[in-house]
Amino acid sequence: MKDVKDNNSMSESPRVINPAALLLRSAMSDFEIPLTKYAVSILGDLEQARDVVQDTFLKLYKQDPEKVRQKVKSWLFTVCRNHCYDLIKRNRKTSNLEEDEISYIVSSEDNPFQVISFLEGREEIDEKIKILYSLIEELPSRQREVMRLKFQANLSYKEIAETIGISTSNVGFVMHSALKKLREDMKEKFPRKS
């Protein structure tokens, strides 16, 4: 009987740690909120965004942790972005929307700024921020995408390049063009008082 007890000792049995679960836990802790904000900015719907983010994390769990660990942030945003656009395409097919109408898909929420406010934990959003968000939505799609990834998701130029499949220098050019346009539009909306 003593031999059986010695062989079943808890101190001798190693605890098996699942690397995929560890990566998932860490990624969810670091990126769930930024991914949700990013998905909401594309889809305009909090519930759809949550579904997309959940699918993104499920896909991460199925990946080999060693292959994605070094670039998990850009990997997550790429997968999330692709899921969002796949969902838009599916919705477009079912409702026969024209290509230009995608950017005008109405959110199921009463006010998209309430969604942003909820996600950021703020009760109010400054009027200039609201206008800036609306100006970002008026930018060409590539500029809008780069702005979302940089300022909402806090991705580096390299991570943005990996996410949307362009060169890092092209990201810089797109960012510069978008910021220049936003600066001009904001000056128009809020001229300096002399």
C-alpha cells in the first residue's frame, strides 16, 4: 500500500499548462476592449462587434501559440478586421446594398456615440471629439482604416501594415494624408478667434 501512495503523490505529478489557453487569457486581457472598439467602429453595432471579437479569440485558441505569439496584436486585429468585412459582405448579399452604402449601415444602437462612451467608460464625449469622429468617418476608406487602427487600437505602423497588407511607409503616407485632411476640416469647423 505504501508503494501506491508514493506513486500517486500530488507533489510528484506535474501540472500540465496549455500554452494556447495561456496565450488566449493574456490576449483577452490585453486586447478584448481595443478589438471591440475597433469592430464597433467598422460595424457600428456593439452586439455584432462582440460576436466578431469572440470568434477572433476562438480562432486564436485554435492556432499554434508559437507561431502567433510574437505578432499576436497584429494577428488579432487582422482576423478581427477580416471577420468584420466578411460580416458586412454577408449582410450586403442578403440585403443587396450597393458598395457605397456599406459605410452608411445604420447601427442598431440609438446613438453610436453612446456605444463609444460605454466602451471607454465615459459619461460624456466632448463636442469636438464627436465632430472629429464624424470627420474620420468621412475620410476615404483606407485613411479611415489606418486612423482606427492607430488611434483606437493603438497599433504601430508595422502592425497596421501587417494588418491591412500594405508597406510601413505607405501607412505613414496614408496617416499623414488623413491627419492633414482632419486638421483642415477641424480648422474649418472651429476657426481661430482673433
